Amino acid sequence: MSTQKSISPRAWAELSLLGLIWGASFLTMRIALNEIPVLTVVLHRVFWAMLVLWAVVFAMRLPVPRAPRVWAAFLMMGLLNNVIPFGLMTWGQLHIESGLTAILNATTAIFGVIVAALVFADERLTWRRGVGVAIGFAGVTLAIGAGQLTAFDPRSMAQLAVLGGTLSYALASSWARSKLGGLAPQVAAAGMLTGSTLVLLPAAWVIDGPVELTLAPATWGAIGYYALAGTAGAYLLYYRVLGMAGSGNLMLVTLIIPPVAIVLGALVLGEALSPSAFGGFALLALGLLIVNGKIGRRRD
């Protein structure tokens, strides 16, 4: 979060492309859910992406780590960055709109600031960041609806599940910084997806049953998109943008994803969000811009 660079037109273009790719992933995940259960949807996402990324690793002739501690870190990273958040958010999409899921997903950056401040000495929670976090959480409360926070119906539980997924993403970010430093990002991503696949294969088999491969063309199209473009391709693009723009600017992708998901959800699925959801996203976006330093940076 502390790394900040100027952002070039090319970096802006690739950042926007990343936001478009991830924004469309929410739609395709929801389409896949029409035919296959939650854990199987997630298993398809990590398994096919894993194969692609290992192919990239071997094509680039990158060294593959052999130390057991590194593979244990991959396993934990797979749980925190794939199994838990993908599972919670995919289940959540059964009960809430894909656009709302994308809005709540933007809370990842807010949780990331809090977790990093608790774990790393160089990520202190300044007054500016504290104000941004407070505004961001106010936006989340508005998007969900204050009444939903005390309800325990499927819709409210789905929204809380998505937020749980964003907290897991934040924990994964700190874990990666602590345990996976020094590895090529392609290797780290492939190892993480391998760890999540090893967890999901038996879990999906036990909970969902044997994986069915005779699926409708639309389902396979959705799987192909969210696994190959939305996961494998997006991870590779993510690290390119990170190198060009820095982690602070990369956080801005969370402001591009929700509008894409909202528009696609409305056009393809006929979803309609409440005015409070849009108001909540506006507050959340303001909070993220303050945390990022785009607004109020001189006050630190």
C-alpha cells in the first residue's frame, strides 16, 4: 500500500483492462452457478488457471521452489486468497446481485489497510487513512442497508459472506508479503492455485459430488472466461500493472470493477440495484481515494 508511482497512459490502459476483466468475472461466475454448485464453480476456476500458470512458469524457465516451507506457504495462500474468498463470494452470488457483490468486493482495500497496519511496522494507520477507512465502512453500511446488519435472512448472510471474503483477501496480501517475498510472481500465483486446488478437489467431491463435465456450452463458456481470462490472465496482467504503477495506484482497479459488473448484471441478468447501493459505492470510492492519497494527501 505504501508503494506509489506516477501512472503512465499505458499503465492506465492496462489497469482499465484489468478492471474490465475482473468486472465481467462476476457475471460469468453467476452464469456458471445456474448449472453447477458453488465449490465446483470455484474448483473449475483454480484448476484450469493453475494449468495455464504452470505452463507459463515452465515456458519462462522460472525456478520452481522445492522447500517444504514454501509449499506450506502456498497452501495457506491458496486458502486465504482463493478457497475462502472465492467460496464465500460465489455462494453470496446465489442470493445477491453480481453488481452488489462487486461493490462489496471493493472493501478488500479497506480491510487491507487495517490488516497491514496491525502486522507491519511501516504500514501505520495515519489520520488520513483512518478517515478513509471510516468513510469506506460508512459506504459499506449504506450499500448493505442498516437493517440488513441485524437480519439473518439469506440476503443479509450473503452480504456478510462477501465481506468475509474481502477480509480473507486482505489477510492473504499480508501473508504473501511476509512469506512469499523473493519468488517470481508467476511462480507464486501458480503455487497458490496449486494449494487451493489440492484443498478444493476433495472438498468439492465430498460436498458437491463428482465433477460433471457434460455441461451446457454457456456454462463452459463462463468457466473458460473466469478461469482463463478472469484468473490466469488477470493474475499475469495484475503483476504487470503492479510493476508499472505500484501497489497504491493498482488499488484503483477496485473502483473500475463495480461499474462493469453493475452494467453487465443489468444487461444480461436484468439486475437492478437500490439507490442506497450506488450511494454506498460512492462513499466507498471516496474512502478508497483518501486511503490511496489521491485526496487529502498533504494532511499526513
